[in-house]
Amino acid sequence: MTTLAKGRGTFDRGIHPPDRKHFAADAPIEVLPTPKEVRIPLLQHLGAPCQATVKPRTEVALGDVIGDTDAFVSAPVHASVSGAAGRLSVATLPNGRHVAVVPVKAAEEQPLAGQALFDDIFGGEWPTDGLDEYEPQQIVEAVRRAGLVGLGGAAFPTHVKLTPNESKPIDTLLINGCECEPYLTADYALMLEAPAPIITGALLAQRATGAQDVVICLEDNKPKAARALRKAAQGTAIRVSTLKTKYPQGGEKQLTVAVLGKEVPTGGLPLDIGAVVLNVGTAAALARAVVRGKPLTHRIVTVSGAGIREPKNLLVPIGAAYQDLADACGGLTPDAARAVAGGPGMGFALGSLEVPVTKGTSGLTILAHEEVRKAEETTCVRCGRCVDVCPLNLVPTKIALAARAGNLDVARQYHIAACMECGCCAYVCPAGIPLVQLIRLGKVMLQKAGGS
Amino acid sequence: MAQDEAPKQPEAPVPDAIPAAPAIAVAPAPHLSDVSFTTRRMMLDVLIALAPAVAMAIFIFRWYAVVQVGLCVLTCLAAEALFTWMRRRPLSLGDGSAVVTGVILGLSLPWSAPWYVAVIGSAAAIGLGKMVFGGLGCNIFNPAMVGRAFVMLSFAKALGASAYVFAQSGLDVVTQATPLTVAKKLAGEIAAGTAVAGDLQLQLESARALWPLFVGQVNGSLGETSALALLVGGIYLCLRRSASWEIPAGALGAAFVLAGLANWAGLTPFTALHHLVGGSLLFGAFFIATDPVTSPVTPRGKFFFGLGVGCFVVLIRLFSGYPEGVMFAVLLMNAVTPLLNRWTIPRPVGGPVPERT
């Protein structure tokens, strides 16, 4: 039964790019053949980096802790294959950061591979009763031990999100299955093939946060997934809510407006309006962490686009190289023009495929020449289309052109710090102005000038 | 966060599956764009929307319409080419904005304006109205209206009310004064308390007939006469989102209300509806005021801009020496646009950015 909470089922403005899910939507989840080596970044989450806890040339087993820290806003990292740890080296992540990585050379024999690995992670029984026997504190600790971070892309340490704050009680838990980025179908495939752990994880998160309501939200271009979730949620009080398909419905600010009818305060968190938002993948991993005591070592990544020969949804070990994913999908086509880590709306373009997959990686989108944005730029004619689509009700042209001119006062006047860089403005601009890039530039200049 | 250069990698063996290495480039997000809507497409939409008005102009004013509009378009293109060459910039005629300026300026002239009015007006429109500010996107005032106002003031006789009338013409419509001229004369007579001249009353009766006003069988500048053609084009433009509907909505709304009040107060013999379909209000509201460069960028700002244009049009019609005031109304509101932009900064979702202590 579809129920919409106090929201209208959508938010104002936004864009409707073609969703291009057809490339990989029908691809069942395939397990990536174990790569020869994985390189596990010690910083792949928001917060403090981990310190390596294994020495080089030590044998590690799948699931062993190989990096940890005492900082509160952080999460440990685990070996995603069994094998020999190597010496620390450095990798450049898609967002430009240089991070330390622990390489692990995969052993010939892996304890779990192929279908067995999939079944171990997602298969089996997932209880929906008797979860009250877990204490909230127990859940939070298990989540931290498992190295769980937000799999929707922000990679915020989940145990911090679930730690109760007495001055800010939680009314609603929103489980985010919207996946609004074009091409990506990782969350969709998970909802279709393994809805049970999502439900268990949602119930456990509810237990930890004390939320009254739990709503699983997804866009209405995923009717099969909605049905699968409703079936799995039978007997529980979890509601499944379908929202109008629009980019960026999956953003948490847009989600709370669409479902709850409430706005997250600028600079604040959903916590401030009594909500917690968790990605469906995070919920599934949460169930595994609490009920089975297993850490986060693998995640589903969509490899899609017209520039890849065989689009697929792959279950990959953290730290595998993007090149391994591309190889498993038949490789790039000759007219591939851009490789994006994530989706084409907010993802980072890759200069090399020898970059490790992190916990926040949801996709590898290889765009062909005809799909990619053209770079010609002409003058702004102040048509106002960017204003008409900005989901946060900003005036992108003013902010961007002020940033280009170095005029930080005007940029501040037009609320530059509120921008979430979703890309709606640049998508519609008839003059092809790189609005998001200019706004980012403005934010950097503001930071250097000491304040926002 | 600045994008780093791609890290240098040692030569990796190319797998057999890929015959030729594709050329992968790096650029900032978003990596997609809506290619169906470009600036040139917007200009093309304006020209398409003006087609009914141009067709009606040619139908009613025959050869005169062709000459005026053609001369204006050619001069605008030539002027833009010349000034661009003087600034040593690449030619930008392909973006269509000079053609649009030419058509709008041409349609705003009377059928009888001499050739030098069209040429000087176009040169002023492009040169003073646009190029002096830096080209497309940089001007403050609507270029076509700058050109129109320039020739209005320089060649007052050629563009005054009497220029529209030619009693011995084979064209029926041009034997009568324009409806707004008649209304102004009559309003003046009523205000002065003098008796209404017989044939002025007759002219008023014929001017009052709404249907000819609507379809366009009346005298006026080339493009303003057919309200029907302008509405069809204007609505097309708004539906295509090449013009913002908030501007005509505000302009027509304000004009309707103000003209209605004026009619009720006896200040004008025309009703609000006459004021809407007579004169160049529709032409101005849909095609002139909606120029994106010179109007506000926020929805509320656009609406207030429209309201201002509508108010000024009616005020100029009632209280100034001119029977029609669209060009000045638009130019006045163009001057107020930066203020409107600042006054209508929208509230971000979630509130403004909190002050850091």
C-alpha cells in the first residue's frame, strides 16, 4: 500500500534528465572475479583517517581489521580479500585527495568467492522479529566495529548518525532507495535481489535511534523494487513510499521535503528536524554487522554507460581498481569519452582507472562522446533557467559569475554556502556555462578568505 | 576542492579486448547537459513567435512592411559585424540576437518611416544599445527600444502620430489615425471641456470596435496591430520557456487594472480591454519586455518588472504627450532591473546561511 507522509511526494524545481537506467537495470548482480590485488584506502569516509594496524608481509584474512583510529568521527577498514598485506603506498582518490592505502595481494584460494560470497553477504534468513533484544548501544558498537559508513556516497560514519542525541530526538527514519543519478542501478539491484536485509537493517536502525516511523523511499521509476520491498516488509510497521522521479530526489534535503514536508536547516542536518536518512545499502550492511557480526568488505557498484561494452551491477571488494571493474564488463568501447566515479550528475571524472573503489563508490559511468556534455561556453543572457531548476531556490548565475569576477560579497549575498553542487543549473544552462565549477571556485576563495 | 592533474602512471599493458585506446578526458561535473535548449534556440523561438505578427504586417501594410523589417534586419547585422570587427572579436552573428533586434525594431516603426530612420535606428540599437556595453548579455537597456527611442526623439515628425495617416492611400487602414491617437485627442477634448468634433466622434466609434482591434485591421506600427497574431506568438514563446510568462502576466495584469480604473474615472474613453488589445502593449509585453538580458533573473523580480511596465504604459498613455508609451516604459523598467534582482533574492530551502560567530 503506497502511503505518503506529510510531504507532497516531491520537492520544488529540479530537473528530469533521461534516467538511462535501461543499460544496467536488468543486469542481475554479478560477483567480480577476485582481483589480483586490492588497495584499501585508510581514509574513505568523512572524518579522521585510520592508522594501519597490520604490518607489511603479514597474512590477513577476509574481514580482518587493517586500519583503525580512536577518533569518534571515523570508521575502521577491513581486508576485503584474504592474502598478504603489503607496504603502505599512496593513491589519489577521484575527489583529488591523496590517501594512504594498504595493498593486499589476494591469495590463490579465497574462502568465499562467486555465488558463495553473494549468499554469505545477502543470503540466508534475516529476522524481522525479536530485534528488541539488541540494545541501542550494542547496535551502535557493532556498526562501528564493522566499519560502516554511508554507502549513498557521502560516506559519513554510520555509528555517529545512529548515536542518540538527547536534545534532538528522532521521529522518523528514512531509508533512501531513490538513486536519482542517471545510469546507476546499484541500489535498485539490491532492493530487487536482497530486500530482506534492508528491512532487518531498517528495524535495527529504528531500535538504535528510537524513531517512531520508518519509511523506505524510492522513485516511481522502480516499481519492481517497490513491490519486492513491500513484500519483504509485510508484518512490520515499515512503510514504502514512492516519490516522483526527479533529479535530485535522493538528496537528503529534497527527501525530507518530499516525504515529511519539512526543510533541513541550511548548514544543519536531518537530525535537526528529527529525521535520520540511511541509504538502502547501508541498511543492508547494518543488518549483517549486527546480526552476523560481519564487517563491510564488499559493495554493489554499477558499471554503465554507452562507453562500456557490457553494463553490469557488480559486487566488488573494497579496494579493487576501477580497471578490474571495467575489464569484467568487457572493457571500454572505442568511443568512450569520459570515465566518471559515481553518476554523471555529481560524480568525479577519472584520469586513470587504476584508482581503488571505496565504500562510497556507487558506480563507474563510462560516457561515450554523444552522451557527454559539450564544453562550448557562450555569454550568460540571464534567462533565469538555472533559477527555475535549483532545488535549493538559489540564483546560480549570480553566484557563479560573482565567483568568476572574484566578487565574494555578492556570492555571499546570494547564499553561496547553501549550494549542494547537484548540477541542475549547469545541466539546463543554454549558454553552457560551468556553473557548478564556478560556484566551487567561489567556495574555495571564500574559505581562503577566511569564512563563509 | 580543486581538481588534481591525472596522476602519472607507468605504461600499463593494454588488454587484448580493447583494439584502440579511447581518448578519455577529464572535466568537472555535471557530465551531462540538456542539449535541446541553447541560446540560439531561444532566439529562433522568438523569430518563430514573431512570424504571425510579421505575416499580418505584410498582409495589412504590404510592401512597406517588407522594406522596413528587411532594412532593419540587414542594418542590424551589418552594424553588429562592423562593431565586432572594430573590437577585434570573433563574429557572433550566428547567435541570432541581431536578427531578433532588427525584426522587433522594424515592427515597431510606422509603415511610412523613411529608409534613413530604419538604418539609423538599427545602427543605434546595435551600437548604443548593445555593443558599447560589451555585446550580448552585457547591455542594460533593450537594444531595439534604445534604437526606437533614439529615432523617436531625433525624427519626431517622421514618427509622430500624423506619420501614420495617409488619407489618399490605397491601403484602407492608413487613412485613419491610430486608435490610441484618437483616444488621446478625445480625452484631451473632454478634459478641456471643448465640444467633441463630429468626425472625431465618428473615428472614436470605429476605433472602439473591438474585433478589428483584435484582428488587426487598424492603423498602428507594423507589428502592433494584430492582437491575435501577437497572442498566438506570445503564448507559443511562453510555453517553449523562451520567454518568462511572469513578465507578460504582470504587464497585462497591471495595465488591465490601471486602465480599468482610468476608464471608470473618465480619464480615457477606452475600456481596459481596448487598452489591452489596442496599441503595442501586447507586442511590448510578450516580445520586448521579455528580453532576458535586460529583465530580472528571479521569478518574483520578473513579475514586478512586468507590473512596472504595465503601469508605466498606461500612465504614459494617459498623462504624457505621447499616445503610446511601451518603449519608454520598457526602458524605465530596464533601469530598475538590477534593483529588482537585489530585492527579490529568493530564500534558500532551509533558510539563509547562518552567520558564523
